[in-house]
Amino acid sequence: DLFHQDALLEATIAGVERIVDASRELTPVLLVGAPLRFEQKLFNCAVVIYRGQVLGIVPKTYLPNYREFYEKRQFASARHATQQQVHFLGRVVPFGNDLIFTATNLEGLALHVEICEDVWTPIPPSAYAALGGATILANLSASNITVGKADYRKSLCAGQSAKCLAAYLYSAAGPGESTTDLAWDGHALIYENGRLLAESQRFADEEQIIVADVDLERLVQERMRMTSFQDAAQAHREAVQALRRIPFSFHAPAGEIPLEREVERFPYVPSDPERRDERAYETYNIQVHGLMQRLRATGIQKVVIGVSGGLDSTQALIVAARTMDRLGLPRSNILAYTMPGFATSAGTRTNAHRLMEALGVHGEEIDIRPAAMQMFRDIGHPFAEEEPVYDITFENVQAGERTSHLFRLANFHRAIVLGTGDLSELALGWCTYGVGDHMSHYNVNGSVPKTLIQHLIRWAIHTRQFDEATSGVLQDILDTEISPELVPHGAGDDPSRPAQSTEQTIGPYELQDFHLYYVTRFGFRPSKVAFLAFHAWGDRERGQWPEFLPAHKRHEYDLPTIKKWLEVFLYRFFQISQFKRSALPNGPKVGSGGSLSPRGDWRAPSDSAADVWLEELRSHVPG
């Protein structure tokens, strides 16, 4: 009942005035809790202060009056206010729970404030504010602590930020509050679209400030894409239109501001072990269940797969084996073929046979060279006369012969061809169109990027999903250079290893997967993608690494290198590869934003140009 004492209320106003005066040269927007009397009612308020000015006052809407709470004894709800403006510190100030403080000079910065219990309700005031454009939702809370309550707070803030596609800033009362009947933990949280960015130490003895970078462009992109978000805004149109926008000019700090935000090097592969295991479990099961349903629907019990001894066919073969196990069918129903050509190395050929044997599938070898030579003779290719012409036709004839054999084998054995090509290859167009590795009856890898496939195989080894012999084969496959193995070895080359290097041609997959994620998932401009890539990859000593990744594979890249390979990505992705993605076989979507199927996440014309993206990159990124 001290709130009803004039001396306390007058001291509160004096205290707020001192904060307003002290804020004139400060950068942050300040939110200060205060009991304030207007209209002969007492409101529990958040005072929004910026550089010596009160931008507005937000009263609390929902007043708890249960258990230890009895706020209605002292306070009135925001719904009981009859005025939209109040006189405060000699000025007329906007007043209400419907205020959105919008920065006129920083696109996307729009702040809404609510208080404590407001977020514990089915439809918090911040929900309407988000539908009206607020991207930063803040909550001043005098929430006391009880056992288990912190986790519930986190779920509330995470859920509200995710549903509203917004950042949610929460600050609870801490040391200094009365402990007559309650206790306080000083819990502070920053969430962005369901992701925890920062959290305070609870029960700390000293004052704390937590800081995080919020990506406003990411939130705006998400809202633009999420049609149901816009439908909700339309469904509540009257409430949204009634919101009041309070403009202000935000003065960003001068000089270079370092990025505090953690940007994971592998956006498809979480560094956190618990999330990592969950991601691996989900990926395998999505792939397995997709293939199980396709086999059930067709009434077919066998699959045909080409096994190269490389990463992608290894992952697909593992998925096929687990699928047969789940269906109660023998692994011998997997008809696996390794098909050496003119450039197949001894190492990959051996690994293919070892893998097929280790997994207990029906394995055979078919030498495609005779069929390829007949094709060379038929079309008059110089290689038919033993001339060393290793052009794109030379490569694609081999890829085509392999695929042609697989489809005819599937016809012959009443099976389906299981595709092995991955998401990264589809993004870069690194596959042979039509009668080539581009085509299959069903592709379990089409939505899985190369870095995730590498991670899944490492995970299978380190969590002992298979016996030691199989794990040994998997490790040898991981250690092998990624290569299409279509161009023969030159004089002096090691015949046990591939003669070609895919990554020397199209760039490191770890970088290109990073570019793929931010270009397709969020639509970021190339210069921002390069900035994020440099922050993630510029220093190998910064940030977390997946624990299974050996030290010699923990790379770093300077900005010119990132720019070089991003140019390659943009050109190949936007200009020369879409026609392949427009004719993809079926396959399950695995990750959010992780499908390039025209029936899924990505639709684009096959004859577009990359000029806009390349020009933006070249104009804004040095090096």
C-alpha cells in the first residue's frame, strides 16, 4: 500500500526526471518502471526515454489478482485509461498500451513495451503490436522467483518471440526488492524468433547488463515470407490499425561497432552436442520415413543404388539399410552397384566394396568403360581414337552411362533407383542433367547439404552406430578428397586417390553451404552474406566448432577468398543451374528452408541472370 503514498509518488516523478536529464547524451532507449498517477488513477507504467525526452508512457494492461499477487488493490489497468495523452514533466506525452516507437532513420526498428503479467496472458498486447510492425518487444517485470518459474519464463519469452517473429527483451526484478514474503532472481533474457541470444546470471549480487545483436532484417524477411503472419494481421485489422506510431530518430554510436552475435560456421550443423544429436536423429528418420512411404506406396521392395565410395552415396546407402530394417526386409533387397570408369581411383573403388560388404547389401561391380567407349564411337568423340580429350562430354558420358545402367537394372529387378545427389550440388548445378546423377526415382539426399552429410557420417562413427569395421570404412570415406572422378590421372599422379578436386572448381563446401543458407533461407544481400561469412570463418580461434571435426579441418578464410567463392556461388546458383532444379525427382524436405524443389521452397525461372547479385557484391565488398 506504499504505492498510495503521495511522498513516494512524488519521489518517483523526481527520480524519473533525473534519469531523463541524464539520458541526453546516452545512446540506448531507456525503459523505466514507475507507478504514475493520471486521471485520478494509479497505473503501473513503463516510461520510454530517449536522449532527454520522454517518448511515451505505457501502462500495464493485465493486473494479476491471484495467489501472492493483488495488483488490483493499488493499480488500474491500461484499459481503464480514458486519455491517449498525459501531461508529464511539463510536456504532453503519448499514453497507452498501443504505442509503437518507430525509428524514422533505421528501417525495421520498432519498439513495443508491455509489463510483466501482460506476456502471461493468451493474447499479450505485444502480439497486436507485432502484427502492427513492432520488431522489438520489451517486458519490464517485477516477477518474483519460485522453483521452476525461470524455465516457464523462458518458454513464454521464446514462444512469444517465435510466434511474433520478433525479438523479445525481458527483465525481472532483482536485488534490492523486499523479501518480506517473496524472493527475486534478476532474470534477464533476450530472444530472437525463438532463439536465446543472451541471459543474465540469476541471483547475482551485483548489477548486470546483458547485450545481444538483433538482426532486424532477418525478422523483416521472415514476416515477409510468412503469409500466415500477414493473414493474422488482417484478421485483427481493427486492433492493428488502432495502434499509434511514435516516431523518433535513433542516433547510432559513432565508429565501428563489433558484432557480438555468434554466427555459426555450419548453419546446418549445430555446434551444441545436445542439438547436434537431435539434428542427426531427425535427419536420418526423415530420410528413412520418406523412403519407407515411397516403397509402401509403390508396392516395391527393392532399391537400386550406385555406390561410388564417396560421401553422398554412403549416406544414401546407410538410409536404405535402415529403411529395410524398419520395413522388416532383408538388406539384400538393396542392389548396390559400384561402376568404375576411366578415372576411378583405387581408394574409392575399394571403399565402395568395403562399404557394401560391411552393410550386408547385395553388391556388384559393373565396368562402364566398354559402354562409354561405344558411346564415344557412336558420337565421334576423339577419345574413341584414344585422344586425351577430357571435355564436358567425356565426363557426362560416364555419368550418363552409370545412370542408364541403374534405371535398366531397376526395371529388370522391379526396384526403384535411389538418388544420392545432395542439396549443395543442386545449388551449384554440380550434377549431370537428365540421364545423369541428377535423376532418380526418389532421392533421400536432395534436401541435405554436403556439410550435414559429412557431419552425419562423423556422428555415426563417434556414436558407434555401426561396428568397428563399418566405422573404419566410413572414416576412410570422410578422409577422401571430394571428386566426381571423371577425368583420368595424369603422369605422376597417385592412382590411389582421385585426380579431380570438386572444391578447387566450385569452392569449399563449408563456405558454399554457408552462402546457400543465408541466400535462400533469408534472402540476404550478398554483401551481408559476405560480412557474416567473414565473422564466422575469418578466425579459426573464434567461436565453437563441432567437436567431431578434427583440428586439421578447422579452416579460416580471409575476405577476398570469401568474396571469390561467393561470386562463384551467385553465378552458378542464379544464372546457370535453375533448369536442373526445376526438374528434380521426389525426395523429403529435411531442414527449414532446405529444399530447392520447385514443389517446395524454391521457384525461379531457368533463364534468370545473376547480374544484380554480383553487382551488389562487387560494389560493397572489398578485395
